[in-house]
Amino acid sequence: MVAVLIRLKLALLANAFRRSPWQVVGMALAVVYGLGLTAGALAAIPLLARQDVEFLRAYWVVGGTIAVLGWAIVPLVSGGADMTLDPRRFATFAVPQRAMLWGLGVASVVGVPGLVTVVLALANSLVWSQAAPRVIPVALGCAVLGVATCVLASRAATAVLGRVLATRFSRVAMALGVVVPLAAFVLLVSRATGRGPVQLDADLLPTIARVLAWTPAGAVWAVTTDVEAGAWGFAVARAAIAAATLAGLVVLWSRGMRASVESPDDGRQGSAGGRGLGLFARAATPSGAMVARCLAYWFRDARYAAGLAIVPFIPFVLFLASGGHGVLMLSLGPFVAFVLGWAISVDIAYDGGAFWMQLANSVPGWADRWGRVLAVLVIAVPVEALAVTGSLWATGRWDATPAVVGMTLGVLLVSCGLASIMSVLFVYPVPAAGENPFTAPTGGAALNMATQLVGWLALVLCVSPLLVTGIVAVARHSTVLGLVCLALGVLGGAGAVWAGVVLGGRRLDLTGPDLMAKVVASR
């Protein structure tokens, strides 16, 4: 079964090059990125091997832990995990689950992320060649187990969380329930004790490594450092943690896979059945219909919840980096504005096959663009009000209100305007409605990232005059510059939205059928 699934994975990857040209671009970008990352890491190994033992211990544990966490977390917050071999596709073939687990586990390594991880994990074992060459065999064994932990963590996270958190605002609720209280607690403690941001020094990395060595993600890597130090008791304890982690991940993945195969529809988003037309009944204009439709997406489609789920993490990260003071903390509003405003850059791809209904009903392009912008503004405005107020309260810089509000409004409106153009220019593979929102079609994740980077660069260029004015106003405590920033944010942002709606709408009117063909081809 392992050999069969590997051959099937290779055949599907090869077939992707004969489908959508966008998927070919995504695959090519992934290969180039993987080769560049691998070459850079391999070139650094001789330099790392000459470092002292204390640094190597920290590097080995921290680097390995980051790899495991990356495999587990990145698919949940970015393009998703590659699910070329979706277990649901084998539901009618009565494949034994144990054979399926082995086959899919090994086949998961076949691809750019898997091969890059394997090569880097094994090659980095050579960093011990000068300081402790005797532990290289142990490091190789730990590297193999570490790669297995990476793969299992990714599959368990996408299989279990993809079903548990694939409905409505469950992901947002989880983030709000965990991150917001934690961030509020840290903020209050910091204000009470007067502590500043986290300080980086030479002792921080070894300290972090000692803590991570006892975690499920870091224990497998810490076995090597324990053997090198002769701490055999610690080595046995951490080997037990690593073995228990692998066993637990296998159990979680097995249960998630069984649920997805036996009840593939349980993870689908809630439908409007039994609810009538809801918001659509109140839509009397094309733009109103688009607003109602898009708000239904935001409240019922788990794929849109991904952007909202990130929002509660932003103040926590900014507070840890700034200690709750300074310009960095005041950037909370613009950061949240970017996340929410840019979310509509993938709207048409998320529409999928339903986009044909819009074309069939001859919805004007400007109405489509304007309706999508208004829908995100309905959600973004109250969220931004909380973000701006919270950042001003945390820093005590109420005098910076005009500048912060101007930067926030400007970034939000410019993001919406630019995203309105981007979404009709670029369509890349995304999870279909009802699918696991933590998965991505072949080549979709790499193309997603490349397209987003281009859009982000354009956005930075557009808002840089506004941000420079706002930062100078905050730094110099200038009310005049703050008011100038506010005027730039309102007027410039309104102009950007108008341009995005008009230009994006015209492009949609001219290339609607071609855009529909791209959406279908990316599936």
C-alpha cells in the first residue's frame, strides 16, 4: 500500500503540470523556494559546526522544535496542508486503516516541504562533526524521528482541527477564549510591574532550549544533546516523551481520518437550510445582494474565519515585542486593518463554481466590488474601533489619536481597494466550500504565498506616505501632523476604494467568463 500511494502521489503531482497554469507556477515557485532554502542551510553547516557546544545544543533543540511547530501550525494559518491524497477519496475502496496510515504518512514526505525537511534534518546532524562526532548516529536517528513527528503533527492537526473548527466562528471563538484573556493578563501584569518588552541576550537561546527540551515538539531533538552531555537519565525521559508524542499523534490522526472517511459531511459549514433567505431577503439592489451574500460567507464559511482567527493574536504579539509602549504598540490598528481589508483578495476564488450565478445574472462589476468592500467594512469598523482604543489605552498616548485613526483608516481602505483589483487579476487554488479549510490543492500554497507577497509589496508602496506621516506625528507628538495623517487616511483611503471598485469592476465586466474558467481550472 505504501508503494501504491507513493506512485499515486507522484502521478498526481505530474498531472498537476497538465492542469491549470497557475498550479504549474505554484509548483515551480515551491521548487525554487525549496532549493534556495536547502542550499542556504547546507552552506551554513560548516560554519555552525565550528560553534561551541552550548550553542549547538540550543540550535539543535530550538531549530528542531520550530520545524515541528511549523509543520503543525503553518497549514492552519496559511495556504493549508497539501492534501493531494485526501483520505476521503479512498472511502469506497475499503483500504485497511493501518495500511492507509502508513501509506499516507510516507507519501506525505513526497513533495517539496517533505523532501526539504528530510534533507535539512539529516544534513544538520553534521553540525556535531567537530564538537561531538560520536553523537552523529544518534542525531541521525533523532532527525528521522523528528521528521516523522513533523509529518504526524501536520496530519493530526489538519485532520482533527479541520473538523472540529470548520464551522462558523469556532476558530475565532477559540482564539478569543484563549489568546485575549492571556494577552489581557500579561498587559495588566506589565502595567503593574513596569516591565518592558522581552529582552534578547546571549543566555536567552539556551534558556529557551532547556524549556523546549521537555515539550512534545522538542523532546525528540533533546535526546541528542543529552547523549552528548552524558545525561542518560534525561535522555531516557525525553525519549519517552518523544515516543508518547508519536503515539498520541498517530491516535489523533487515526481518529480524524476515520471520522473524515466515515462521515465526510460532518465538517462542512452550516448551510442556510431552514433559515429562509435571511439577509438576502432584505437586499433590494445588486450591491445590497452582494453585501448580504458576503456577510453570509463571513459568518458561515470557516475559510473566512481564518483571517478573523488571527486578529486576537496580533495585540498579544505586539505587546510582547513592545512591552505595551511606543509606536509598535500603536500599530495595532493598522495591522488589524491590513488583515481584515486584505481578506477579500481571495473572494472570487472562494466563490468557486457559485461564481457562475453572478455572471448569469449580469451583476455589474462595480456592484460586485462595492458589495464585497461594504461587507468587510461592516465587520472591520467595530473591530478597528476596539483595536485603536486598546492601543491608545495601553500606551497612554491619547494625543496620538488623529494619527493612529488616520493610519488605521488609510490602511483599511487602501487594502480593500487594492484587494478589489487583485482578486480579479489572480485566482489560485483554495479549499472548496465544505472541504477541510486547512488543506490546499497541489501547488496552491506556494502560488498563494507568491501572489500575496506581490500584493503586500504594492500595498506597502501605496500606504508608505501615510505611514511615514503618522509615525513622525506620533514620535514628535505633533497634533498638526496627526491631523494631516487623518486627512490623508480618509481622503486617500476613499480614493483607493473608489479606484479599486471602478478598475476592479471594469476588469470583472471584461474578463468575467475567463475568470470563471480560471476558477474552475484551479480546482
